[in-house]
Amino acid sequence: GNGNGNGNGNGLALRRFRPEPEVEVILDGGWPRAIAGAGLAVQVVVAAGPYRSSGEWWAGGGWARDHWDVHASDGAVYRLYCNAARRWYLEGYYD
């Protein structure tokens, strides 16, 4: 199954990059507008986010990320995240 419960096979899968390449993201009003690096040089057509994730807070250090799903000018939909150090990474693309 595709995990969306409707059984029609039209679900999207996130294809993760390992390791996740660091990219440069140009922001406009706090929203991603362009991505460069990892073989990409694209404009962001539509951005959705941020979606916050965090973990290991109970261990004292923890981590936090702001995830964004972006539809880029090359036609692909990418997942990006920005970590607490304000560094951006290309997590993967939707297929």
C-alpha cells in the first residue's frame, strides 16, 4: 500500500538523501525563495512550512529542525530543513 489509506496508489514517497547535502537558501520575509547547492540552482515557486521537529530534549542537548516542503522551478518538490545553527540541508525529494 501507499500509506494514504485509499488504495489508489497515488501517494507520494519522500526519497531521502544520505548524507543530506548542505545547501544555500535565500529567504524573503522568512520564506525560502531560492535554493543553490547539491547540483541545484532553482527558484521556489511554492513553500509550505515550517514544520517543527525536535528530539532528545530529555538528554540535555537535544535538536530542533524547521522543515519546509517546496515546489521548485525545476518541477520537483523538495523537503528542506534548517537546524538550530541556521544551516540548511536538502533532506530529499517527493516522488
